[in-house]
Amino acid sequence: MFLKKTAILVLFIVSISINAQIDANKLDNLVKNTLTTFDVPGISVGIIKDGKIVYAKGHGVRSLTNKKGMNDNTLVGVASNSKGFTCFALAMMVDAGKLNWDDKVRKHIPEFQLYDSWVTEQFTVRDLVTHRSGMGLGAGDLMFFPEGNDFTSKDVINNVKHLKPETSFRSKFAYNNNMFIIAGEVLKRVSGLSWEEFIETKIMKPVGMINSKASYNRVTNRTNIIDAHTRTEGKVIQIPHDWSETANPAGGIMSNVNDMLTWAKFLMNDAVTKNGKRLLSERSFHELWQLQTPLSVRKNDSYNSNFRGYGLGWFVTDVKGGYKQVYHTGGLLGTVTQFTMIPDLDLGIIVLTNQMN
């Protein structure tokens, strides 16, 4: 979801990055005003420009209970910003010759079955991660959200056949988390590693994301982690962390501003680590940011965009006179995040919050 508080921050940063040097004082004031205006306990913001971190700071508190300050190392559930990691991992398997984006899902998961038998046979790995299944928005999310269920990935695979489509196959964008859960199972079957193990050992470790974990339950040091919050009955309250480990490939990663800046730098360096190691071929990396499912653009779009759509785990659009923007948002109970890159400007922007609305 693209919520107003993150949109204001990102629009402001994009504008000043194109037209002038980033003014840290102005940005400090904007974040503080955002905290007050939207009643957000804590926000951490990171900006990388021309390969250098120019801003990494937390504002407010990580929890209304302990009142400890939010900072650039505070862990936050990045939610659907995990989807880019899932697709990067699948692309690594494409490079390894173990997978093709246009493989039929049933090649790797023979028991996979959807409501329509023809769609079942035609459904590809690419379809899993581009939100064009024909199911309605959020179809099947109750299998992992909110808390109180014990569905496994096996259950998700077995149950998607009961989800009746709302549109024809590949005709319309409709966001779907369960397809990413199934994509995580594809990764497990072709790599021999769990999704969590693959993300941490094959991506996070070589990239240098030293404090991030692939899931909430894998975080052992919780001395600097947010609590979740929401507004209810006119005030903001703390609420319990709520995320099913089954849905990790759709939104389970825990990270902070510093590690997400490292991720942004790596991506904008063409998937080459700081040690000079290429984790993904140029061809496979290029494929990730190609538009797969188109989306409409408002006539009076704030970013002067001409096109918008979904790639492989990323939204893609053009902003402010033709700069390509690659981004994703994330929302859990109690948190909202946004990760934005404008590679032409060598600009990356991360916004992590601990309040959901």
C-alpha cells in the first residue's frame, strides 16, 4: 500500500535530489512534522546518493512501551519489500540452470492446482510473482493473516484451488501474497534450501546485510527492534507482532535502514557486492525490473509519470521527466515501509515506520 506519510517523504526527497543537494535539516523537520501529523511513534529514514550514504537517522521512539529512541539500526519488518528478495533468489536459480521464469509451476510442484484446470496447466513461475492470477485482491490472505491460524505452505498449495477467480487469467493486476508463498516453495524445491536459509546465506550475507534476518523468529537479539502500533478510538496504541512464518516469502524479512541502504547500493551497482562479486548475471538482473503487469497512471500524477506496472517483485514507473523508478511498499499490522530507487540518479530512499495507518 502506498500511504500518504511515506509518499510525502519520498516525493520530497526525489524532488530535492534532482534539483539540489539534500538538506538534512529540512529533512529532519519534515520527518518530525510527519511524526506529529500522522501520529507515528517512530520513523527511520535512509538515503543513498552517488554510492554514498547521505542520510541515515531514526526519529521518535521504537515503542510506546519502552520509549527507547528509533535509530538507523532499529529492526523493522519490511513486509512486502521482501518480495524483491524472493524474485532475486529465483533469478539466481535461473542463472544456475535450475529454473526458468516460464516454467510451468506444476513442473516443480506437481500437486499445484487452481480453480480452473486450464489455468492450472498454464500457470508459470513468472505468474506467481506478477499479481496476474485472476484472483481478487488479497485472495486467500486469511490463511496466514491475521494471527490465530497454523496453515503451512503445504496447506496454502492445497487450498488455492478453492479460490474462485474474479477476472480472466493475466488480464488484470490484483495483489496476491499466497502466490509468493508458493514461489518460496518453488525456491526450496529447486535449491534444496528453505527460503529463509537461501535469503540469509546466498543474498544477505554476501551483500553485507549484517543485522537482517529472513524472518521475525530468526531475530535472536531484540534489544533494538520496534513494537507495532495502530490508531484506534482516537489514539495510537501498541499491538502484538503478527506475522505467520508461512508467509515469509511474501513479507517476512526484518531489517533496518543501514542494511536496506546496503541492499539499495548493491542493486544500483548492478547486483555486484562491495567485494566485487556478481550475484546475478546482467541479463537476469535486467529482467527483474522489466514491466510484466501494467497499471494505470492518474492524469495529474504527482510524479509526472507516464507509465507504471509490476516487474518481478518490484513496481516500476517513470518520475519527474523520465527517470526510471523501481520501488515497493510494505504493510503489516503495526508498520508501513517504502523502498525506492532511481538508478539514473544513483538515488535510493528507505522509509521504515512503526504505525500502520
